[in-house]
Amino acid sequence: MAEVHIIGQIVGASGFPNNSLFCKWGVHAGGAWRLLSGLKNGQTQVDIPQTGDMAYWSHPIDLHYATKGLQGWPKLHLQVWHQDSFGRCQLYGYGYCHIPSSPGHHRISCVTWRPLGSWQEQLAQIFVGGGPQLRSPDLIHSGADRYRLHTEAMGTVELELGVILRHFDSYGVES
């Protein structure tokens, strides 16, 4: 079977309205893909930057997949959350990006977005906090009904990923 090693880190995030951010992440792959080692989801620590607006997490990612086909190449989906001084957590953005299919070191900027909701929900969000969230997080990477959502752009999550391909030449894929 062909193998893919994904080794890297979620560096951090910037461009969000407030600091004190953390990130929940996961990797989604098609049915022909099997995770041999590593965790396919996780969560970073909360970072409260002292200077600037970049929250640094340096959260490691180390995955090893085996596959019989290219369909369903792995995607990384992200949820960026804000934690206030009372410990309450508020969703700040969803995002996803494809894991690069070429071997080597890659720097990826993953843009994020969040649902807007009605004007009543937006007003409540200003005074009470919280805000609309997706019922099904699969919408982040599937795209089936995502075009119908009303969203606003949020910040950017920076990733550094190293991709190693093995035995793809046996299946007629040049790397």
C-alpha cells in the first residue's frame, strides 16, 4: 500500500477580534485511507499574546496513513475558539485546507470564517456572547450545503507541514 507521512505543527493564528485563542483540529480522509499511527484530532492550549495579535500554539501533528487510492486525500479542518476571562468559550472561526499532495516542507495559511446568523443573534452575540454554530461540523470540509450559509471572514491559522510519500511509484503516481 502507498503511504503518506504528515509531520508538522499548527503554528498559530492572527487576525481575530480578540486574543486568548485555542484551536480544535481534526483530519478527515476518504474510505480508502487507513490511519496507521498518530491522532486524527486534537486541541491546542490557550495562548494569550503579550505583544502583537499572533497567538502561538506550536502544536505538533504527526500522522501516518496507508492508502490504495488517491480519492479522499486527507483534509485538515480547524475550529478557532476564544476563551474570555471568565473561562467561557466562544467560536471564532471554522476553516479547512487540503494536506499538500507533493512531498516536502509546506507553509500553509488557512483562512477561517464563521456563520453570521440573524440580526437578533448578532446583537445578542455583542452583549451576551456565544453566537451561531454549525449543527454538523462535517459541513466545514464537505461543502455540500456550505454555499447556502451567510458567513463573515475571520482570521488566519498558520501551519507548517512536512509531507513524505512512500510506495506511490508502485501505483503509477510520480512524486
